[in-house]
Amino acid sequence: MGIMKGGKDIMVYKLLMINMDGALLSSKGKLNPVTKESLEYVANKGVEVALITSNNYDHAFRTGKALKCNPHIIAHQGGFILEDLQRPIYVKRIPEETTIDIVRFLENISSHIRLIHEDVTIGNREDLPSSLFARIKWTPGDSGIYAQQFVDSLYDYLLKTPLSPLQIDVYIQHEKERKDTRAGLMAMFENVEIQESFPGKLTLIPKSVAKTTAARYLAKSRGIALDEMVIIGCDPDEEELVRHAGLGVAVSNAADEVKRRAKWLTRTNDELGVAYLIKEVFRRQHPIGFLKKMNIKVDR
């Protein structure tokens, strides 16, 4: 929504949405104090902040807590939305029956399986090569605020304790076996999508889960239009968001398709691109509370 100043329309942005892993955090997964201060600065102007990630809810939650500005969170590639670090307002799960059938299929293969729920992760005790285990151990979101439990047979566990996870992670070392497994899963289960986030790992998420859908849902719930949003993107599946936002921004380390759609290209995550963008865009925007107090219309 714009306001008039000296005959010129000045855009007032109400929501800043940031890719967490490739834009907000450094390439080593660290939150720079300068970036943290910049987000507190923009939040003090009455601008809402949201973090968007393909990773798990617990990793995003810990990052959000460190920011101290109560950001909204879109996690699990859009399958989980948390408002103000407190209230889940959207949750998309893999159904219980589908989960049981998937696990029954996977436990006939030499694979390590993890069922990811917002409160707990449950995995089988399948042995893994040390190199792959190290990647699991240090992958963001695999350990954190919720409990981890390991059982001998996930299928037997689910028969007694049904579960509808947000996603299922499957680790298979050998490439051919992994490709065959993926093909088998795609043929049998039409209500899930399968992605390979890094070699050796398949991630199963509910069908129709997408960051774009989740971002639109969050914005609508907050009464904010897309043209009132600044979106700092990085991943290929954020291209549409960057294209339709009021101000679509790409960090310089973003995927090429995201950079092509961006109206603004900022520095890389290791060069504090988020902090630089905030300084350039929001320093001239008056606090939203002040604009309302002055009877300047900022609502649609």
C-alpha cells in the first residue's frame, strides 16, 4: 500500500519474508549480529518478519528465538506455518495410513528412515556408513528442541502408535537403489512428493505443499497483500514469490531463476545481504504506528 508524499507514491511495506538458510544465515549456518540488529530495527518500525525454509521446524524455531522479534515461520517447505513463534496456523501432514504403507515398503530396503513431527522424530536403527551418518548428524533441523526416538521396527511401532508426520526422511547410500526406491514410491503413493535434498537423502512431503502457497496463506491471515511484502529469496522454489512480491529481492548467491525474477539484487548471505537490503529499503519508511497516528492510510 502506498502513501502520497510530495505527489509521489511511497510504498509502505508491512511484511519482510526472508529465506532463512541461504539468505539470513551465513554459508556456515551462523546468524551475524549485524543481521540480527537489522531485523530488530525493521520490527521496531512495525514491520512483521517471517522466515521461510525447506528445513525442519525446530531449526527455524531456534533461529527465530535468537532474533527476539517473534518472527512467523514457514517450515517443512511450506507444510508448517507458525505465527509469532507461538501458534501453528497451518499444518499439512502425511496421513497415518500412507505413512504405515510407506514405512512397510522402505523397511524392506536397506535404508534409514526418520519420521519428522513437530514434537518428535522417530527413526529406525538401520546402520549407516559413517560418512552419511555425519551428514545426518550435522544437517540443520535433525536435532534441536524436540525429542528423538529410535526403534527396531518403525512399522511395528506405527501399528501401536499411529503418526501423521510432516515429512519422512529416507537415507539410502547406493545411488541405484535410491533411484529405484524413489521410482517405486512415486508409482505407489500419489499423495506425496519426493525430493532429494542432498545425495543419499530422499525427503517425502505431502502433495501440494509449497512455499508459495504457504506464504500466501500467511499473508492473507495477517491481512497483508503481496504488494505490501518484501521477499528475500534464494532457492529455486521461491522464484514465484520473488516475482509477485511488492519488492522481490534475491541474494547474489541465489539460484539463477530467482535472480532473473528479482527487482533488487542484494549482496550474498556471507556479505550481510539481508542487513544491507534492510538499510537501503526501510530506513526511509516511517513506523507503521506513526503513520496510523498521523491518519495516513496504510490499510487496504
